[in-house]
Amino acid sequence: MRHVVTIGLALLATPLAPADAAAKCQKHKGETIVARSAKAVVTHAGNQSDFVYHGCLFARGHRYRLLEQDPSYPCGIYQLDRVKFAGPFVALAVDFSQKGDTTVLLRVFDLRNGRSGQVVAGSDYQASAGDSYTLERLVLSRHGAVAWRGTHVMGHPGTAETIQKVTIADSHGTRLLDSGPPGSLTGPLFADPHTVAWSHDGSHSARAYYGLPR
């Protein structure tokens, strides 16, 4: 009897075969596939006021909730802007609108375990005639760091100043890498998981660290 119990526990501890794990990532009834890579998939279910996005790593076979809209809180509205994959990580750019003003959120998830990190890329205060922000480019490293370029209009109409910025966020925090007038910056991109590169009157690079943004 002792041998039977030991064998049973060993079977329970055996990880899923790759095909079995990938099968658990298949979209459920009523879902649509939003984005897919060779390693992972993001699905959507629901409607504009009540929805959920799931992410699943084929090698892991576990579906994690990435974003959801609570119908009991209609004052805050989430809208998915874009999805990026790299290794076991997925990054979401999300517009969160409340009373007409919008915050651009960047959420990064490790689909191996469901851990996540979130940073604010910028804010758009169009409803109150204040600052505005446009996310232009988003990149993700296979170590979980995220970098982006955006244009920030600061101040009120008539006195506003427009600045383009390149920023990175990883386990060491959020860092502004460069800024300049509109159209002066290109990139960023991850030349490798440890290096983020961009252009501004020439090529530049900075260290990228392992781990989720904070």
C-alpha cells in the first residue's frame, strides 16, 4: 500500500507534457484571440462594460487574468491599446479613463507564475484642458523589462510645451533615458535583454535589468 501511495504522489508531481500544457491555453467558448506568439496567447471574453483578458504560456498551461472591467464601477473604463510578447512575459498598454481624463498604464506579466508589475507611462487630461500624452512605441525584453517612447504636451493651450521622451522600467525602477523636441528620438529597442538602445543625434544605449517593472 505504501508503494501505491508513493507512486500516486509521484504522478501528481509530474509536470504536464508540452502538448497537454498547450491544450489548456486554448480559447474557451465565447473568447477571441487578441494576440499570439510562438510561446503564449492572450484572449478576450465579454463586452465593452464587462470583460476579461487572459494570458497563457503554452509551456505552462495556466491561464492568468491580465485585465478585467468591473461592470459595478462604470466610472473607470479600461481599454487595451496593444500587446507585446517576449520570452515568458507579456506587456499590455492600457488606457484607463475616468471622468474624461486618461492614464496610460503599462502592465507586464510573467506567465510562468502570474507575477506582475505596473507603471504609468503618461496621463492625458483632455477633459480638464491640461497635459496630454501619446504612447508611440512599446518594447519588452525577454527578461521582463519594458521601454517606451511617447510625446508629452505639458501645460494649457497657448502655453504648452511638447517633449518626446524615452523611458525604461525594470526591477531597478523607472528611469527617463532621454528627451527632446518632437520627432528627435527613435526607438527604443532591446538590442539584447541587458541593453536598451535608441537614437537622438546618434545612437545611445543603457543598461536594462532583469525583473518586472516597478
